[in-house]
Amino acid sequence: MRIHFTVADLARVRLAAAPSPLAVTSLSAWRLRHDTGGPPALDLWRRTVHLARRSAPGPAAPLLGGLAAGAPSHPVPRLLRPHSALPTLAEELERLLSTPRAELRADLEYVATHRRLPSWTHALADGSPSALRGLAGAVRAQHSVAIEPYWRGLYAAIRADQAERTRQWHEGGVELVLDNLHPAGRWRPPVLEFPHAQGPDYHLGGRGLLLAPAAFTAYVPCDPGEPQPTFYYQAVEHPLAGALNGPHAALATLLGHSRAAVLEAIAEGVSTSRLARRTGLAPASASEHATVLRRAGLVSTRRSGRTAHHTLTPLGAQLLLHTAADESSAGRSVTARASGC
């Protein structure tokens, strides 16, 4: 994928003022739909979300998935990626519900030229209040399981990225920002290249570019009618912004080192024999620890013949994720203090 800049485009590049809860939620639906790849923490987030969905399914949940892009080059409807962010999801959904019918129709008609949309979007394009409310409900359902539990950490990481971009802008101008926007990106004036990303050449045509940090994936809208395109570049790969590496001290303090190691191993979904091998425990001890965790509501066990297979419950996954997030933040603080920041 390549983004072409003119002199006028470079003069009109600007940084987003704040992260959009709605855009982060929409892009998380894309990441769930493409359920492969990424670091262990991202995979754990996916499984946690799927577990939460199964435990509390909602009739509106599939709607957002139907509008999520099927490929990185597919457009996401404008109403799900606002050009100007509002402070809360509730405010952004209020704006979504008041989208004029003409804008809805133009937006969805453009998306339909790139991919097939679900049949219920015909009512959405007609401005049906019930269809809009259904979509808003789908966004809330996605946000409640995929974003809300991690929003504090996501928001902090995105804000930190914005501060770094502002520093780069002051030190080296827009070209320094573009040159450091993403590890996979390369600034070759006047083109920003992403050699491994799918997508067509994108000509800004003098409209400039709004740079908005996002989570889960990078996304450039390909709608030529966009007043000013927004590049949602990936500032946070997953809700923790750090991989899970071994038993965490806080978790070990709470559960004990062996039980913390068992909980982390079960995050991958394991049989009792594999659990024993992964943790170095005797099979009987591994089984005993899994039983204690199951009674605490952190682990679910199903049996197939003589084999017991263990997985995390939503509560267990949340505990593991939040503990990792806390330790990741603590580690960054220690690093910052050591470097004199």
C-alpha cells in the first residue's frame, strides 16, 4: 500500500486531538473477524472476548461484524469511524443515531461497491431508526466485552503515542512523524509506503491526512469523497501493549507460583497431561491446581473419555489480562525512572 502526498497534502497533515472510542471498537471487530496471527496477548484477548460473547450473547452482536471490513483494503462505513472524536462512546453513538439519511445512503452505497453488505443494511441506508438503534446496540455489545475492560490501558497507550508524535513534530516536522509512524512503514518522499500491507495506491489529492492512533490494526479509508482522509495507524497492537511472559509477581502473590503458572498455561487450552508438562508439575498436582481454579470460577473443564481439557472462563481470562496490564505499566514506570524520564 502506498499513500501519495503533494505539497498541499503535507501542509494539511495534522494529528488527531483524541482517540475515538467508536473507531477503536469498530477496528476491534475487524481484528476479531480475522482471528489469526499476532502475539500471545492478542490471542488471549480474542479468546476472552469469544468466551464473554458465549456467556452473554446478544441478538445485536452479529450486526457490527457484518459491517466490519473483510480485508484491509475494504472500506469501513464512515459512521463507524468518525472524523472528529467525541470523549465518550455514548456521545459518539448519539451522533451516529442522528446521521442524516443522505449521508447513510451515500456511505453504504460506496462500501457496497467494494464488498457485499448484509441485507439488513438496506433499512440502515433508508435511515430506519430501528436499524440505527440495532447498530448502536451492536457497538455497545462489542465495546462491553472487547474494549471497556481494557479501555483505561488502551487510552493511556494511545495518549502516550500522541505525545510522542507531538514531540517528533516539534523536533523534525511532518516528515519525521511520517518516517516513524509505523515499523513497517517507509517515508520515500513524496510517498509513504507499507510494503507488506494490502491495498491500492492512495492519492490524497490535496486534502491532507489526519493521523489518528488506533488499536489492533492500521486502516486508511479509500473513499475518494472523504473531505479529509483519516489514517488510523496502529499505535497499540493489543489491549496490553506487552506480551505475557511467564508467571506475574502479582498473580503469584495472589495464587502462589505453581497455581499462577497453571492459570497461564491453561490460557492456551490444555489437557491435564500437557498442563503437567508445561508447568513441570506431576499430573496429580496439575489436576489438583486446576480443580481449585475451577472451583474459584477461573477455569472450565470438559471431559472427553478419560481426557480432561481445561480452558479459561471469562473471569479467569480477565484476571490474567488485568494482572499482565498492571505489571506492564509498572515495568514501563521503572524503565522511565531508570532512564531519568
